[in-house]
Amino acid sequence: MARCGLQRRDHSPAAEAQVGQAGQDDNFGKGAYKVGTPGLRMPTVTRQSSPRYTPEAMRAKVEGIVELEAVVAADGTIEASRVVKGLGHGLDEAAMDTVQSWEFKPGRLNDQPVRVMITLQMQFRLHH
């Protein structure tokens, strides 16, 4: 079973520097609004599905959370996503593939839909 959730994440310069040190594209989400922007209403999930465990992860009994950053476009679709903290064993890719099918009520600023950077956590837990 995999559980999914939308989480707020610290986007302070120190936190952003940690993401950059992970070797990820510094231009990711460029121009998207972030948590803490005055007047920003965050996107809300309107349709989501859960990722599937990979056979490799099941054999290895891997459990945990894959943390993703994603940009929700002004039309409510996922424009881009990337892994911030992964588990390997194909679960990172499963999480990224799954989030591409999610739909959102777009974030809004000054009553206009806008692009917003969000953090998602997908929990992978085996049935015991």
C-alpha cells in the first residue's frame, strides 16, 4: 500500500541550498510561486491515485517516504516533478509516474490561477 499526502516544506534559502546540493537542476520551478508568498492560495488535490510497489521493492521489503517537489501549472496539471528524497528500488520512479496523473484545483494569487511549487510525500508501506 502506498499513501500520499501534500506537505508544506520549508523553502528558506538554507533549505533550497540543500536541494541544490543534491545535484538537482537549479532552474527547477523557476517563476513558480512558493509556500509563504503573501496572498497565495495553495493548490488542492482534486484527483489522485496511489503509486504501485515494484517487485524489486517488495522483495527487498523497502518501506518509507518518497518526497517530491512538483510544479502545479495554472491549469491544475503537474508541469514538472523531481525527487527530493528517494527510496530507490523503482519506488522513486513509481512516485513520479503517479503524480503526473494527479489533478489539482490551481493555486491562486489575486484571484488568478498561478504556477505553484509544492512538496508531496508518498508513503510506501507493506501490508504486515
